[in-house]
Amino acid sequence: MFMKKFLTVIMIFSLALLSLAGCSSSEKKNTDAGSASNAQEPKEAKVRTIRAGIGLTETHPEYKALLKWKELVEEKTKGTIKVETFPSGQMGDDRTMTENLQMGTLEVTIPSTAPLVNFVKDFAVYDIPFLFANTKVADAVLDGPVGQELLDKLPAANLVGLAYWENGFRNLTNSKHPVANIDDFKGLKIRTMENKIHLEVFRALGSNPTPMAFTELFTALQQGTVDGQENPLVTIYNSKFYEVQKYVSMTNHVYSPFVFLMSKKFWDASTPEEQKIFVDAAKEARDYERKLIRDGNDQYRQDLIAKGMQFTDITPEVHQQLVEKSSPAVEKFIGDGKDKLINTDIYNKMKAAVKEAEAQNK
């Protein structure tokens, strides 16, 4: 009897051990299956942020096109890259923002070519007065081999140029009197960009040029620190210069491109696929921005007249006089010495490209 009970206890104990072993094996299988499942789950993509700063206001076509670029980049990268925009000089003036790109503390800015000369002097070729006869010629040259050759010089300065956008033909405004001929330039204190060629040309025309950051310009005009300034109509209108300026002269003296710049540090940290997205989006937004400006120029003129500004159209005869008066001021910057801004080779290539574009767009 005792032996029978003993055998029963042994059997029950053995079954319990088997049951525990089964549970342990099952739990291990479940754990292994769970681990395999977790290993197969895709890792969440890291989101990177591009901070893009410009000097112009939210109403300017440049900013509207920047929003277009933001939309395209975020869509095509499926949200793995976010773009934050900072208009109205929130990140500083053009020079400061460009320096920040070099250091990698800002990712994108879109300055005019004039201040860019401080970083790659060959861009001074765009400061030659009366270089482009019209926007068709400008587009052909900027989007062609010579324009690209200049963009290819930017990486040496820790910058990457994605495309040329449009600032437009620059025209003179002032608060003193109409400017219809060369004599009318004399004595006017004109704000210019920090650019040696612009300064020299306005001196040659008899005015007193004063370099100044764009973010300081409105106050300087308001306080009479300077009498006038020169910018495309879209900038004159959107910056509300009609509040502190009376006269507009349609000099069209310089066609001023913007350059869409990206920090080389950010560019190098991006994949080839992302880089292509950045460039393609910059070109699509470029076409959008150019159209906004060109479609709006006639309207900007009418709006400025409605705000009380008086327009003076420069005659072909005066235009030729301006060309002849400014040419010697430019020639002193052309050459191959260290003290020269415009490389002879670049100058010759630019003139040839302009001539070809003019022949194709007659």
C-alpha cells in the first residue's frame, strides 16, 4: 500500500516537471518569435531640418518661391527633411547668412550675386552694367554653361549653388528730383550693395554711393542718411520704399540674379537622391519665381504710381551715354592680377555667351 502511494506521488511530480518544461519551451518560442518580429520592423527615418533665411519680406516673390521649394522638398523626401523659413532678415543680412552657411549654422539662403563677390570674386562679372539686354538673354546665359561654371566655383568656399533665381533689372529711386540724364546723378547720396563695381560706377556717374546692408535701408531713407537707392520694381514696392521715396528712374542699369545657396556641410551629409531633389526643386521654384516677378512688373509700376511715385523713362540716347560713362569704371576691374575682380577668361566667356544669346533671341 505504501509502495503504491509512493509511486503515485512520483508520477504526479514527474508530470508537473514535464508541464513546467513545456511552458518554458513555449515561452522561449514566443519570445524568440517576438524578437524576430521586432527585428523585421523598419526603423523610423531620422528627420533633418533645413533652416532657410532671406533678407526680403513675406510678400516678395522670392519668399513665395522659397515656400514652393519647401513644399517640393518635404513632399519628395516624404517628410524626412523639414524646411523652416525665415524672411525679412531674421537671420541677418545677405553676407551674414552666407557666412553662416559656410560655418554650417544655416542651411539655405538666396542672396544677390553682388554680395557673393566677397566669397567668390568671379561673380563680379554679373555686376557689369548693361550686360543683359533683356530677360531672355539673361536666362540663356545664367542657365547655360557659363552660369554653371560660376556655380561650380562655390564649393571651394564651402557653398553649393543650386540654381539662379531672379532679382531683376535694377532701377534708381530718390527723394530729391527726377533723374533723366547723367547730370541728374550728381550729388545724390545713393545706397548701394557692398560691391566695389557698383560703388565705382555710381561715382563715375557723379553720385555719392554709400554701401549699406539692405536691412538698414528703409530707416536710412526715412532719416535722410541717403537720398536714394537702386533695386528692381518688385523690391521697391514690397519694401514700401514709396513711403520714403518720390522718384523712380527706369535705368535698368544692372540685371541682378539671386543664387540659391546651400551649406556644403549639409549638402555633403545628404544622399545623392536628396541632392537631386534639392536641385530639381530649386529649378522648379526658380521658374515659378521668375514668372511671378515678370508678370507683376507692369502692375508694380501702376501700384507705385498710385502710391504717389513719379516715373522717368530713360531715352535710348541717355542709355548709351550711361553705358559709355560706366564702361571705364568697369574696365579697371578686368584682368588676371590679384587686385582684379573680373577674371579675363570669365569675362571673355560671358561676353561670348551674351552675344550668342542675343543672336538667338532677336
